[in-house]
Amino acid sequence: MLKGGKSQGVHEGAVYGTMRGELEKVAIEYGPCALDCMTGGTMVRGIVDTNLGGTANFPEYTAGLQGTMTGTITGTHTYGTWTLVVQALNLTYHGEWSAEKTDRQK
């Protein structure tokens, strides 16, 4: 979740929430895994900078993970890169992400 406002047309505020997903291709001996992470960070002058922490759930193994997610907000679109590290298994993953603004109401 991006929380904050616009300061002279520039997005600023806090970034927090959960990130869940799946990695289909990972190291051959570990198979696919499901990710369950918490994220927290900042959004300053349209730049998103967050830390990730959580678990990588492989079919027969669960490992802690840490990572980062950075990006840029332009209008109603945001995009960037992510990195996740599963230290116990010496695995590092990189990728890209994107999101569109929604009018979701609580």
C-alpha cells in the first residue's frame, strides 16, 4: 500500500503492506516456491524504496528471506525492480514489478 499524498505534483509518504507471489523457476534442487513477505519503506519525490522480509515456501523446505523493492511513480503507474535473498540456501532472485492505481475503497 502506498500511503501519502502529492506535494507539488510529487508523490511522498510511507509504503507498507504484504507481498505474496510465486517463483516458478528456482534452483533445480529446490523446485518452485511461494513467497510471503512484509514490506515497509518510503516514497520520496516519486521514488519508492522498501525493504522486504518473510519466507520462501518450497515444497519441502521453508526459508527466511530478505530483499528490497525500488521503483518510480509516474501518474497512475508505478514500476521498478526487486531482489530477494534466501540466505540459508544461498539463492538470490531478481525481477521487475509494476502496478496501476486503483480506486479501491475500504
